Amino acid sequence: MMDAVITAGTRLAEALEAENQALAALDLNRAATLASVKIQASDAFAQAFAAAARIGARTEVGQRQVTADLHSRLQNLGAENRKLLESAIALQSRVIETIAGAALPRAHVPGYGARGQFRAPKQAPALALSARV
């Protein structure tokens, strides 16, 4: 039973590694595609782990180092994945803010308009933004 957990954990580690490489290269399209692979691998790992726990499976002596190494690898890859995802989200946010800022009209300089009254500031035009990630 622990073999299934180790296999699922290895697949999850591979999925995390692939997504991390895409995120580090700022290949956000590829990272988005790999996200579904990571989710499937994560679900498979959780199911295998839950099944092993239900039957009280124990790690055999020969598997202890393998499971310890896999645990460490998943922890490191998960932390790196979180950091890279946070960076990618921040980058996307800055891009959207830049686009939105460029779409706004120039800052209104107060002055007098017709009949000696202050000119009303221009309203920002309606803006729609669509992106596929």
C-alpha cells in the first residue's frame, strides 16, 4: 500500500517541479496548463495517503529513507511553488494596474470653463479586460 503512496507522491513532485520551472521562466501559459496536472497529482496523492491511513499501512524498513526523502522533496517543492505563484500573481497584478492606469484619462488640471466655473473632471471611460490564463 505504501508503494501507491510513494508513486503518487513522486508524480506530485514531478508535477510541482514542472510547474515551478514554467513559473521561474515566467511561462505563465505553460504554468496554467500544468496546474491541472498538479491538481490531479495532488488529489491522487491525497487519496493514496488516505487509503493507506485507513488500513493502517506502515512504511517498511526499506522504504523509510525513500519516504523521508520524498517528504523533504515535496516540502521544498511546495514552498518554492508557493513563492513562485505569489511572484507570478504580483507580476500579473502590476501588468493589469499598468494597463488600467494607461486607460485612464490624464490628470485633470483645474481651471475655469465656460461661465467662470471650474471645469468638471473627466470621467474615466468604461473599461473591460479579458484574459485567458
